[in-house]
Amino acid sequence: MAAQFFDRNPASWQELEIMTELAFTEMGYESKRAHKLDTVRGSVEIDVYAVKRSTPIPTIVLCECKHWDKPVPQNIVHSFRSVCADSGAHFGLIISKMGFQRGAENSRSATNVHLMDFSSFQTTFFDEWRSGVFMLLARMRDQLLPILRAASGFTENGTDLIDASVLKGVDPFNKYSIFFGIDGGYSNYFVHREPFPAIFNDPRGDPRTITKVTANSYREYMDIATQALIEATTYFKLPNVYFDDNGILLEHQPTGQLSHDRPPKPFE
């Protein structure tokens, strides 16, 4: 399948910014929208600012998101090139809905500015995104690990957190096979890159009920895993070790979220 981590294109300039910010957050960057940046020539506002601190030298990325109904002109590229140079950013991206006017490519030649549409943005960063989401899924697994440990009778990080009565009728190894099992495990898709669709035990809903679910894309898989994390954390009253009640990584809180991508409330 195509190297894309969203199943649709943004419908507005706000969504383009939000989806770009979300992508960098999932890659492991600290990302912010409408970020005020001080440069040698004064303060400017950047649509999306992202910094990855896990590298030996933090990597800074500046993004301008142009959801315009016309190609981006050369002067915009030239201006952004100056901002990237003055701010010390490692590289800058201009993501355009309608491409770029003739001459824009020459304006960024021999600079650290890159011009792309939303599809090529995803293709360019796909491997980094896939690696970042693998780490997110590993943290989801760690937050839910007390369920498996308690069911196995382990005291530490197990029965000390979950009462045995709550586990009655629950088969965590099969219910949460995408986290704990082999069949449908997340490493199959985010490391070994097995093709979609993926069919696996649905980790959402009543923990005592096991049914199959199909994920047709990386995004669907991630959405299912996130909803399962929210529901299981609530049901078993687990501590929010890595993620908050909305399934957002505690250390990387984005400034926006797509309203229709927000997970529904946990089942009753």
C-alpha cells in the first residue's frame, strides 16, 4: 500500500496544520502550532514548529502550511528561506495544497527548505512516522501491562494495581493480542511492514468479549489501539503512566485535534 499515514487529505488550513502537527508528534517530536519564534530580524509566527530532543543534537523543523487554492508564489518561499536561516532551524517545509509557482523551486535551491504537497510529505516522513508510532504502541503496551501481570498472578505491577475480581472472565493475552500476542501484534505492521488489511482480536469494548476487527490502514490500526488504551485504562483503573485520559502522550501534548478523530467515550 502507499506510504501514507493519513487516510484522507485535510479539508481546511486548520486541518492541514493540525494533521502536520499530529504527524510530527507521532514521530516523537515536540510540536506546536502558531509558534512564536525569535530570529535575528525579529519575532515571526510559524504554522508548525517541531523539535526532536531524542537525537544527540536536537533537530528543529519549521513548517508553513498553505491550504490555498492557488500555487505558492516564489516570494513566499524566499521569505521562509530567510526565516529558516535566521532561526537556526535544521530544515523547513512548505506544504502546499496546490503546489508552487514556476521559479519557487529555484528559490529554495541549495537551501534547507523543502517544497511538497501533503502526499509527498507523508511519503518523505513515512519511515520516521512508522518508527515513532511503533514506540507509541510499545508505551501503550507498557501502560496496559499490569492487566497481563495481574492475570498471571504477579504482585508487583499486577495484583497490586488490579483486583482479581475485575479480571474474572477476562483473557488479556487474547483480548489484547495486538499488544501482548503474536497474531496481529503491532510489530508485524510497524516493523515488518506486513500488508493491510489486518484482521485481529478487537481490543476495544467489554474485556470479557472477544471478536474480530479489520484495520485497512496504518491510521485505522493506530486509532483502534488508541481507543483500546483509553477503554482498558479506564476499566481497570490503571495509572496514566504514559498517556492521558484521551490517549495523548503526556510528554507531547499537541495544541489541536481533529474533532472527528477524537475517540468516543469509553464503553459503559
